[in-house]
Amino acid sequence: MSTALTAINQEVARASAFVRPLLDEMGKVIVGQSYLVERLIIGLLANGHVLLEGVPGLAKTLSVKTLAACLNVKFARLQFTPDMLPADVIGTQIYNPQTGSFSTRRGPVFAHLVLADEINRAPAKVQSALLEAMQEKQVTIGEQTFRLEEPFLVLATQNPIEQEGTYPLPEAQVDRFMLKLKIGYPSRAEERQILDLMARTSGLPAARPVVTPQQILAAREVLNDIYVDEKVKDYIVDLVCATRDPAAYKIQLQGMIQLGASPRATIALTLGAKAHAFLKGRGYVTPQDVKSIGMDVLRHRVTVTYEAEAEDKTSETIIQKIFDELPVP
């Protein structure tokens, strides 16, 4: 096992050589927000979509655009509005009266990185248009089905405070996001850096390509080989099962959880922990990797009851209690 682990560590060291240049290049444009940038890269490596939640002006959109610029991939930005139609996202068929035939016009979803800005502003039928693309990595227009090019990633933003004119995301769609990130304000020192860097009308910093899509796809292959011990696998399964039946693990959360995490959470937690280990240059997963990524994987998959809300309990406080009380291997 030790020989195999050494080989995996060497593979990870070789395949993760692009991470430092990528972080440095993004750092030229994005001040602070290391949590956001790291999680975006984890989503990219683990082939999982990311939902960003935060008040306006925290560089959510800028971070995604900068990541796309560093990767030199096709980038599409969709500004979701209440009057959008599914055809505005996936495309449509156009009738040609001269030939009497239909031609397909592909929508902006045919890109590598798709930024769904303010996704909760669009009605349910538009949000649902993304479901097939997010899960099956394909789009159906009329009778034709098109495969989407890899890497394909949906990065969506939503505003947590402004509820007028918004449509809450259905559980089926929320569950398709591997990670949900809560973005906070920068520190005072970072804010001062932002002032020096961005308070100008021209000559704003821009990122240049430093990573190829082939490097990302190669890193994903190495990710599959990262070692996860049997005890860590059991720990991941226990975490997810504890969100469904906390009493079985002697965790006092009676009447607090309406809906626990799905098996998709188990897969996401494993892949996220592997990607976190990869970023740290390790060929094996530790329980700390699972804990580091766990809140981002689970916070949108656990639904609390009205009783819990009445006691000011959120999904995050409940998940934190499970992390605190579940024995770590």
C-alpha cells in the first residue's frame, strides 16, 4: 500500500503543478476571497456545479469570468430575468420557409463555463431547462440531442436578501449543485487592496490563460486514483445518513430535520474531499478533507422543519452539530 500511495502522491504532485500558477493569476484580479477561488477550482476538478450566494458586489461574477479567462475556455454569461424563456438558455429550432426545413440555433449553454447570474430571478421552466445540461451533460432541442463539451460547469449566483421578483430553486435543481458557497465581505486590509487595484476608470487588471482544458481533464483522471481509506468511506456515509436519521447516531435533533441529504451528497462529498486533497498535493483523503468541504456539500441538501426555524436553527447549525458529535476515524 505504501508503494502505491507514493506513486499516487507523485502523480498528484505532477498533475497539480498548474494549481499554483492558476491561483497566482486569479490573485492578480481577485483580492482575498481565497475560499471562493479554492472552491471554484474544487468544483472544476470534481466535475461539480457550484451555487454562489452572497450580497451584490462581492466579486462572484468577476471570479467566474477570471477563472474562464485563466483556462482559455468558452465562457457564457446568462443574466436570468423573469421574462426569459427556455429557448434563451438551450436554443431553439428555426423554420426556413425557402427550404421548408428547421435549423437548430444553439443557445448560450453550449459553452465550457456557464455563469447563470441571479438564477433565482427566472421562472421554474427556465431553471428546469438547465437540469438536463447539468446532470446528463447534454441538451435536447426538438428531436435532436447534443453532447456538451468537457469540461462543462454551471456556476450560478443568487442574492440571499432580495426576495421580490425571485423564484426559489426547486429541490431537484438545488441538489444538482455539488457545492453551495456562502460568500462574505472581505477584511479591512483586503478592502484597502481592492481600492488600490480597482478604483480606476481604465486599465483594470485582467487574467491571461495559464491552464489548458486538457490539464483539467488529466487532473480529473488522477483524482479518480486518490486513495480513500475504508474508515473514511464509512465516515462519509455516516455523515450523510446522520442527516436522515440523527437518532441512530445518538445525535439529539428530534423534529429538526424535514429532509436529509440524498445519495448524490455521498458522491459529492467523496469527490469534493478528493479534490481538496488534490489541491493540498496529497494522494490520499483525510477526515479533515471531508470536514473542510462538508458544509459546502450539505448546507443546501438538508431541509429544516418549521419547529427548527422557530428556534432559529438553520441547516448549517444542524450540520455543524452532526460534525461535532459524530466520531471521527
